[in-house]
Amino acid sequence: LQLVESGGGLVQPGGSLRLSCAASGGSLDYYTIGWFRQAPGKEREAVSCIDNSGSRTKYTDSVKGRFTISADKAKKMVYLQMNSLKSEDTGVYYCAADQTGWVITDPTLDIDEYEIWGQGTQVTVSS
């Protein structure tokens, strides 16, 4: 499986962006997909994840109510809709895959469980 992110950019505080993660070389039926971000000088942190059924999601507390993760398995796409953006949301956003097999499992925000990573897309929230 390969992952490619897109959709990053510069946005003002309070604005919105939608990030996309395009998967190829495999089926999303066998993977949990997560979004992670890394701000300058900080460790990479989990943002959100969605299970291999596309129905169960998790969010880190700081983005709950503002971000929404979704998946279109037929298109092999995972999205992260980000609303009410804040300056602290600035960073490089990565999508990653945790190979879980075909059994539906509870998605995890544990970064160590993710084996496959995209190259990242920059999100800058600034006025």
C-alpha cells in the first residue's frame, strides 16, 4: 500500500481545509488509516483515525468537534475535513496505515502501530 496526501495550504484562523489521502496498491478493507501531524520542533502526534470498515473513528481531544475523518473505500480515499482552524493546528500532516487484516478492529491513535506513511502535506494557519 502506498499513500499520498494532498490539500494542504495556507489558511486564516477560523478557516477550513480538506486534506485527502489517496491509497494505491492495496484495499482499505485491510487497514486502519490515521492522520498525524508534526509541528516545528515538536513530536509527531495523532489527530484522527478511521477503521477498516469506514464506520468507527477516533479523534484527539484538541480537534474534537472541529475535524471530521471519512473514507470512500471505492475510491481508496480518506479525507480529513478541518474546520475552525487555529494557529496551533499548523504543521505537516501525514496519513498512515495500520495493517489490521479483514477483521473489523477498534482503530488506534497509537503512532507505533502504523507501518506505512505518506510524504506529508503542509498546513499553515496564520493571518
